Amino acid sequence: MKRIILKAGEEKRLLAGHPWVYDNEVDRILGNSGSASLQAGEIADVETPEKTYIGRAFVNPASKIIARLYSPSKEGVDKGFFKGRIRKALARRFMYDLTRESARIVFAEADFLPGLMVDRFVGWDLAEAERAVSNRPLAFRDVQNALGPPRAWLAVQFLIAGMDCRRDDIVLALEEVFAKDFGPLAGIVEKSGAAVRELEGLPKREGLLKGTLPSEGILLFENDFPFCARLEQGQKTGHYLDQKDNRRRLSRYVPVGGRVLDACAYTGGFGIHALRYGAGEAVAVDASRPALDAAQKNADLNGLDRRITFIEANIFDHLRSYSRHDGFDMIILDPPGFAKSRSMLEEALRGYKEINLQAMRLLRPGGTLVTCSCSQVLGENRFKRMLTEAASDADCRLIQLDFRGQSGDHPILLGYDESNYLKCAFYRQVGR
């Protein structure tokens, strides 16, 4: 086994729980007979100059993150290893009913499986469900009575070389664990299209690995509301599961009968929840036509197509097109991550400030702003400071109702700040 020897003093962050070793923190690489070089995807041990053992890691000399720790002991990696880690990850999702709820099952480093993401979607073939049940909104019980228990599909991302070269073992482990605990999987689709693969020297890759996918999409139920997930077409793994708890939280704050703007709506998750929780009408804005088409389908499934307007537009331009007289009782901002790296943070903050400032101008008296950021390099304190600056410029006074992170199936690992990436803040306007 090769050994990565750190430079003096570089171990403190790792011993506190951070799993990444950067290439500029390495002093030398040793093999059985002296100096050695690393191969992408292999396993190595990480040590201090004093031979204090840090842990075992997947390595890639082509990446700035040269090693990703997965165990504090000299633990081997085979199908049995993956099955054990997946079972432990499943146990951490105890707060969800996985027989009927979709959830992220593996969240990479936070589940001690660096560079591996697995989302499990529970539901039915949408076309079959619509043929069997015609009433709107679709209800879980009605579909189950017509078609039987839901099935499950997996969307998997292999984001680093150490996982990519072990795809076969991982897929077999997933099949065996889920077959034993929940029954056979209906299909597994790979969604390894993230830019991080290029940083690992890997090509982007997507496609069906096992089973089948419904041609019209999967009908799933989030917070008991129906949605369609197109795993082969959607962004990331096909449906943003990390906001499902925050969308449920809307029930506390939705203005009954009020007007809602769902900005960067994607497939309409927030806007549809707001309407189901009592809002009177909604406007859903997104720059992607396919996303809005999916949102329109979701509105139909929920019996809301006459109460929601869909607008294809750039959110910066669209917010500026409103006047204060076009006010909203609730505005939801859930933009894509503007900052992919720390070098992009200042530019991203200008973008976040602009859309929040414009949204604050459009809040009616007593209106609620729900504003989010999924940029992991933007911390909570800096996010709040940006919102304070935007409120000052908009001459808008706000009180904080709630401040939340990602759903519990995306666990936050202490010592690994990158796992705490999502901010979702709820504010109420209290006068200008």
C-alpha cells in the first residue's frame, strides 16, 4: 500500500474531520521500496511526518484534491465494503418513510463514500398512473389502490476516479442491499454529468445502467403532493430532493389567498406547494423551457394549472420588469449556485444581492420572502450580510421567521463545512 506523507502541520484540519488532502499539503509519496507515484483511483494511506496515521483514502494525482479520506483505519474496498456503507447510510435516513418517500441515500463524503451520490425515487410509471386514475389532484392512496405498491429507481453519480473505477461493485452492492430491504429496483440510471468529473480527468457520462425507465417519467409524491421526475432529462439527478423539507415548511408561512412569485422555479416545487397550502395564485419564472414544461405537468397533476402562470425569462430581467404596484404576498428565490468556487464568490454576491433587492421591492406589506443559496462557498454569515445590504438599499425592513439548511437526507458532517451548503431563509416584511 502506498503512503502519502503530509507536510509538517497539515494534519490538524484532517484530524478534526475534514476528508480532503490537497496536493500542496503533500510532502512525498512512498511505496514499498521508496519514492512512488500515484495512479488515479487507487487507495493509499495518509500519514504525518511523525508517522501518525490519519486514514485511508481514494487518490487521484490529476486532481487538486489528491486524496479523499474514507476510513480512519486500514479498511479495504470491495462489494462488501460498499454494502456495509450503504446500509449505514440508509439507517441515517430514519426520519423518512423510505417505502413511499424519495430520498438521497448516499451523500458522498458525509456518508463516508467520497464522490458517490445516490438518489432513490419511489413511485410509479406516470403514464400508467394517469391511465388508471383520472381525478385531480392525484392522490397516493388512489394510485396505490389502482397499481399496487410503488417501485423504486436509483439515480447515481460517480464523481471521482476512486468511485468511477469501482462502478460495477457499487451497482451490485446497491442492487443487493435494496433487494433485501425493499424489493428489486426497477432501474438504475447514471447521472455523472457534473463538472467535477472534468477536474478528476474523467469524461461526463449519463445513461441507463440497469432495468428500465418510464418513458413519460416517474410519478413520485413529495409531502403527499404528486410530481413527475424525468431522471434521464432533469438537472443533477432529476429532481431536487434537498429542498423537500423546506417546501413542506412553507405551510407555516403561506399567505392564504395571496399572490406568490416562484422565481427560478425549475419544475415548480415551491410554487405548487404554496398553492396546495392555500395561496390563491402563483407566477412561476424560469429561464429553461423544458423545466417550465415539467412544472406545467406538475401543476396539472396537482389540479392547479388554472391558478399558476408560467413565464420563460431571465430572472434578473424579469424582476426588474415589475413595478412596486405589481406586488406579491410571497416571493421565493431559489437560484442555481452562482459561486462554484471561492474565486467566483464576489461576483456571485453581486448577483444574489441584485435579485434579493429587486424581490424586496416587490413584497407587499407583511409579505414573506423565502430566499435560498446552494453555493457551498457562501457561508451563512456572509449570506445574511448580503441580505442586510440588499434590504437597506431596497428600503425594506425584514424580520427573520426561520433559517434552514438542506433536507435531513443530505447530512451535514461536522468538520466538513462543504456538506453544509444550502441556505433557506424565511423573512417577513415589516414596513419600509
